Amino acid sequence: MGGGGLRRLWPALFLLYGFPFQGAERQPSRLVAPLSLPATVKIRVLTLFQPRSVWLHARKQPAPLQLAGQAITLRPGAAYRLEQAADGLILWQGAQRLAAGKSLTVAADDVDVEVIGRKTRLRRHFCGALAIAARQGRLQLVVTQSLEAVVASVVNAELPSEAPLEAGKALAVAARSYMAGHLGRHAGDGADFCDSTHCQLFLGEQWMRQGATGEASGKLSRLGQAAAEQTAGEALRATDGALYPTYFAACCGGRTTTPEEAFGNGTAPHTGGGVGCEWCKGSRFYAWTRQVERRALAKALLPDAAATDDLRIEVAGRSPDGCVTSVSVISGARRMVLPNRQFRHLAGQRLGWNLAPSSRYVIESQGETLILRGRGFGHHVGLCLAGAMAQARAGRDYRAILAHYFPKAVCAPEKSLKPAPRSGASWGALAERERATPPPPSQGRRP
Ligand SMILES: [Zn+2]
Ligand SMILES: [Zn+2]
């Protein structure tokens, strides 16, 4: 949900989700704060690409896989194509059909996965286990990895590789807490999270992309690995040990906000109020200005709007924290109020997604031009990544950074906390309910 990775991927993301945080805002948070960190996490990968077929390449050694109970070994140097078909999956080697079935499983370490589009070629390598199934005419790829491996990959994807280590460590703790508190966001896809900024960026261990705009490649950086290792098992917790289901975003623009304010779902016990942050002042998203022709914006929002002179577009509602909740379009006698999410989606779709990078903005009118002045990038909730990097550069360690954004939380490994006596419908009571439904023994997390 932010950072350098976001800069790289957001044009592609918009194609699928519209505005990047639209999906996140739709998703309700878990009601109950878990006590334990999950041992493994399931990530749906290549979500943005929704491929109909993928190529599988054995890396250095023969790679055994299972396709509908049939054992097949992929040989290094040979190319295998897995395609979605009416009745499931078909595995091809050249023109030879090797096997067919509903689902395929393989050790992710053994293979590279490649997607070849008309203009793009994308290759990824993951660790853990990879399962592929066909769903609604597309392939659905889900990797199951240890939580720590996912944390390292998320830090690597969300922050630039030159980011200071202490910022990486702060994100590692926040990402671990975020995942523990939001498992099953993509339960309908058989996964906990997707690999885009809708949940959090995840590129795996190694990646390569060839497209119309050139070539790029990368692998898990020292930053991601060191950040995960040096904070292993640490998460944000209430004093009674319950995990904070926290968030992180690219740039708060001066003040963070609560999930209730940003997403409006009100289902997650929030992690304290918003906090001031001047640390992200150096970010180009700290304060932004965008210009748009009034009529062009009205046309984007109301395609059949009459070209009247009294066409007005104004902020109609604002949350107590200053985030825009609704925008009104007034054309002649007609007045339409759009939720802010819809406003950003319609305007972004037709005029470019960069028009309103966050929900904290004002609209000014100057003749035929509307000027949007705003602060921040993303949803403003939780850890501000631009601020965390600036704090780390100023010599603050990850605990000090986290204490700034989460003043009511403690950053601690599970073992070091002793549950305190609980009362009322607090985090403690919620955690108690969680404890009453223990996870199945085969998994380190709730069903
Ligand atoms: Zn997602
Ligand atoms: Zn900030």
C-alpha cells in the first residue's frame, strides 16, 4: 500500500481496480484481533494479469509436479505451457498434451512462472508452494509462504532498495501486524492477500519484466531480508498482547487517520487516533496541486450534463479528520452527490488516475479551471512510508518510528508479553473471543 513499488505499478493497477485503494476501502476488516502470528500466508500472485496461460520452467533441476493426482516432472531447458480450458487445466510440452485436470501443485522454489502477453513478458520466482487452478476463464495462482518470507518480499517491493534499514524494519513490523489482522481478504480466491497495492505489493524472490517501455528485473534485496530477520516475530500489539490490525500508506501528507475515517467500515477496533507527521514533507506527494477543466471534469462525472454556465463541482462532505467523503456536481437545476470513492474512480477513468492521489483535498474554482489542492498519497492510515524513511535518515530507529505512528501500541515478539486482566468490550475482550476458537492444529492461523 504505497512506497516505491506503488510508483512502479500503479498504472497497471488502475486498469484492474480503478483507483488503487478503492478495493481496500470496500473490504471489511476482521472484527477480532488475533493473538498469534500466522505461520504461513497465502498470496494470490499475478493478480493484475489474470492470465489464461502461463509457462513453467524448471530452474536447475528436474521439477516434480502434481496435476490432478498425476505426477509429472518438468525438465530444465524445456518449456511447458499450462493453459486454462473448459474443464480445468491442460499442460502442454510443444504440441504434446501431457496431462489435464482441475489443479496443479508444485514446489515454487523449483520453477519460474512466465506470462507472455502481446506486449509484455513477465517472469517470477517464488518460494514455498505454488497451486494453480482455473477459475472464471482465468488461471488463479496462489503461493503459500512462511510469514517471514512474505514480510521480506513486501518490504522489498514497497520501499526502494536504497531506503534506510530502520524504515525497512518499521515496515516489516507493520506488514506483519497488517497480515495477522487481515487474513482471508481474498478468501474467495483461496488466498489471504493479493500481490497488488490493493492489499500490499509482493513480487516474490525474483522478477523480470519486458514490456513496450523496456526491461526491468530485480530480486529480493538485502533490505527486505535484513528487515525481516532483524525484527523476526515482532508485531504491534496492545498491552494485553492482542495484535493491532494496522495499515501502511505511501505518504500521509501531514497527518494520519484511522481506518474508520478512511474506509468508513467501522468494523476494526482502531489503533488510536491519527497523528501529526511532518516527516514526509520532502515527498512530492506531501502537498500536491492538480488542474482540470471544469467542463471536462463534469463530463467525466455526468456524461449527459448540459453545458450550462452554472456548472459547479464542490466538496459536499468531509470526515472529522478532513478526508473528502462526497463531491457534488451541480448542472443547471440538477444536483448529484457522488461518494468520494466514485468521484475519484470516474474522474480517474476518464481524465487520468493522477487527478486526486488521496482523499484529503480542496477544490478551488478559477474561471473555467478547477484546482485541486491536496495532501498525501493513499489512504493516510497507519505507518507513513515517506515519513518512516525520513525519520530513519534522521537517525531514529524502527521502534521510535513505530511509536510515533502507533502511540498506543507496543512493538514486541509474542513470547515477551504476559496477558493482562481484561474488562469490557475492549481489545482484550475481542482477543478473548479469538482465544475461544483455537486454530486447527495443522495450521498456524484461524480457519
Ligand atoms: Zn488484495
Ligand atoms: Zn507522513
